[in-house]
Amino acid sequence: MGGAGYFCFLISPASCVSEFLHDVSVRPDCRHFRGDLPCRPNKEHGYTCAECPVYAPVTKRVLLIKLGAIGDVIRTTPLLRRLRAEHPGCFITWLTLTPAILPQREVDEILKFDYASALQLQARRFDIAINLDKEKEACALLLNVRADAKFGYTLREYDGVPWPVNGLADHKFLTGVFDQLSLANTKPYVQEIFELCGFDFRGEEYVFDTHDDKGYDWSALPPAAQGPRIGLNTGCGDRWTTRLWSTEKWIELIEGLQAGGYAPVLLGGEAEHPRNLELQAATGAAYLGTFPLPQFINLMHQMQGIVTQVTMGMHISIALGKPTILMNNIFNPHEFDLYGRGQLVGPNRQCVCFYRGTCKLGTSCMEDLPAAKVLQAVRESVPLG
């Protein structure tokens, strides 16, 4: 091994358009190049680097760390649009705990957060590295990864405290550690993470996969003749049970939708299954059961509108561009950007349990959110006909 090409590779692989290994032309700067396996153009078409018609040199390498939860990963995807616009030809690596939720064709490299991924990332160099999580393992990784520019949160070495990399991250950092600042915040989450990265937010939409190409059969859904399908995401997760709406309220909403010319469809996972069966038995509303995540996303895509609380379903609904009727009580309403589709509705009395999992007053204020108020928001957001 040797020669000018090999020497160039040792000095600066990014600056070399083509290397020569034993007189074979190799282009490691191409976004298709793997190094451990044949690239897709080689596998599918037999192309080699010397005369490859789909050679695509990478201009910048970007690392994005957003581990979880699933909803927060979904609502980080608008950054993909801006990164592509600001850095044409960039190669984006995304590290997450939930790879399946990301749009596979829109992210160049998706890594599941584990020891092997952390080990190899610390051996690489990036032009830009962004960490949007304050979990210590994510902050430690940003501290140790090599990058020309870093954004978000790192780990202070002497006390292990998550900390802003620079002043751009101060606002989002402070609203996460002081309830008073969080309550006073008027910026949606997506705007906050854009500003944390040094961008102004211009209404960039989510980047999401509808899974329409999977060929799922939804013939069991109510036909169009029964009216617009309104998905009812009836759960709220185990952490913030102060968001729960009673079964009686759901029944009242379902009956109002049916009387008003809509076709309600019950949505949820294993945790919501018993309740959805109960609601189906009481109202006759459509309920098809539980599904793996890609199929559940595609089921939601069949809806003309979604009623949900602050859950993963809310993030999916917004990502799918559906009119979203969001029931909220314990979270700052400014945090959510519905992109002009749908409405945010809250109880008729002020919530006093900001970011609390149990109600200080014993009975959640969600019981003061009338079904008629939600029904009216559906009528205004998803017109008949």
C-alpha cells in the first residue's frame, strides 16, 4: 500500500476526491460509500467508483443526538429540512433510542443508542454535532465527540451536570429547570430547538413516513359515506395521569360525533385496549384493535381529524398534517404548534398542577373540559362535506 492517494487519505480523507487502493479508484467521500459492505449502487447496478453515475460527495457531516421519548423524536424532525437547506449535500447521522420512528429515506445514517454506537461516534469527526437531550449519557457523548461546531447540551466535567454548550441553548435549558420560566415561555418547542441550533424557525413541517407503501388493508374502517373519520386517541400514558378524561366524557363526545355526521374511530395501544373495548361496546364506535407502530401510524393517516391529549399520538397527528384537536391541561399551551390545523382546548377552570402527574385538588380539572367544547372544535376544524 502506498502512493500519493494513500498518503492523501492518511492526511485528510475529506479533501480527497478519489483514493487509489492497489490502482482501484475509491471515493470514500461519497454518501453511498460504506467501507464495510458494498454500497447500494454497486449491489444493485454494479457501479464502481471510477465511473459511478450516482456519485454524491458529502459536503458536511452532521450528528444529531435525540434519544427519546418517541414524541420528542418526531417533533425534532423539522430540523432535517433546515439542515438540508442550510447545508446542501450534508450527511446526517441521527442517534436515537427509537430508530423505527424516523423517516428511513430522509436520514442518511440512523444509529440506535448503545455501547457500540457510542464507541464508534467518539472515534469520528463531524462538522456539526447537536445534542437536544439533557440526559447525562447524551451530554457526555457530545462532550467527547469531535466536531467543529457543537450545539445543545454537554456535560460539565467536574460535577457531571448537564449544561448549555453556548448561549444559544440557555433559553431551552432554563425553561427545563425552573417551572416559573417554563410557565412564562411563549415559544413552541420546535422554535426553541431551532434557535438552540442557531436557526430562525420558518414554519418547517415535520418529516415523517406515512407507511402508505406497506399495503395495509383498512376495509374495516367506516366508509366515506358515514362522514369524516375522526380518530379518538383515548389514552395519555402512565406518567401524567392528570390528563385522563373520563369514560363518560368520551362516550358523550362519541355520541355527539355520530349525531353530527362524523365517524369516530377509537385509537390506542395495549394500555388503552380495555377502555376502547368498553367505549366500542357502549357506542358502537369503530375499533380495529392494536397494531405495531408503522401500521398504527398508517391507521392514523386514514383519519380526517384526530382528537388527542398530549401523547405520542398527538405528535404523530401533527406530523401527518392532520387537523388536531388537542386536549391540554397541565402543560404550557404555547409549547405546541399545530401548524394552523386544528385547535387546542382546555378545561373551563384554571389548572393548578403544572407538569404534575397527580392532581393537588384530588379531582383532575380535565373533568371540567366539556365534551361539547371538544365537539365544537372538531366541527370547526374538520367541516362536513
